[in-house]
Amino acid sequence: MPTVLICSTVYQPVASALAKALGVGDLTIATIPHPYSWSGLSREDVKERATGVVDQVLGGLTGKAQPKAAAGR
């Protein structure tokens, strides 16, 4: 089943290591700038960060993404 993990840039190295250790090293990991929370970010900031990973997520779900997707905007 196609799966995409979304995490912030701070957690991407850990996510990659865990994916590899668990036998899913080809897992698409869509990364967003850290921190990602409603606290301190405007709605527009959150929308921009989410929009920045849409292509990575869709690509991962449709099989058109590179295994370790680059960081989002």
C-alpha cells in the first residue's frame, strides 16, 4: 500500500533511519520546515508549508516520487 510519512526537517534523519531499520528504506518522506505547529505560525504560514509538500505526497502515493523526497518549502 502506498505510504508517505510527513515530518519536519528536524525529525527527517530519525525517520529515515527507522524506515531503513524496519525494512522500508524506500518510504517517501515528505519534509516540512521545523517547527510545524499552529503555535507561532499564521494560517498563511501553515498553508504555505502544507502546499509545499503536496507534490511530494501525491508523488509518493502514485509511485511518481523519488524515495527520499527533498525538503518542502
